Amino acid sequence: MYSIQAHDGSITALTHSASYVISLGTDERLCFWERFQGHLLNTIQVAHTYCSSMAMFTHNLLITSKQGSLVVWDVRTGVPVRVVKLGHNDGCVFVKHIMLLRDSVACDYGNQLRIVHFPLITDKCE
């Protein structure tokens, strides 16, 4: 067991893959950690996330959210590879929950449930 000072503020979401542990904090930082030794590999400053969940879509792709959108990140580079807008110019709605459904993602969007399909991403990664 090891303990690490991860964020300047509380941690709002955690997820993992075979190689990484990823944390999101109220300091608006995504931190990518090496899973077995706990070394910090990368930190990304993100704004307007307000989500309490995130999910590893593939071994190297992470899904988070920001105002009215889902964001797909490449965890190796720390670069967003795709942003999916869930509504039309509604900056007041924030995704709080994200759940994987094979080649899709289910998420909340205000009082609605949205299912977003990513068939090309999973085809390319397999």
C-alpha cells in the first residue's frame, strides 16, 4: 500500500486500466499514475469538467466530460482526440455520470439519458 498527495483539493473521480490509475480533482487536473509504483506520469489541466465519473474506453482512451460534451483523451499523449457535443449550445448542462456499454457510452444530460456510439474507435483499437 502507498499513499500519494494527488491533488490540491479533493478527488472527484477515479478510474483505471491495466497500466494506469487516473484521478480527477477539484483542482481541475487529470493525473495519470503508473498503476503499480504510483509514479505520476502526466498531468493535464482541464476546465469545466464537473463530472463525478470517467471511464477507460480502451486501454489508452479515457472518456471524461465538460460543459455539454464528452471528451475522449489519449492517455499516452494527454491530448483530447475527440469531443462529442451532446446538445445545441447549452452550456448549463453538465454530464455527471458516465458508464461503458461495449462500443458505446451511456451518460446523463440534464433530465435525459444519452447513448453515444463509438464503433470506429473500438474497431481501430482491436
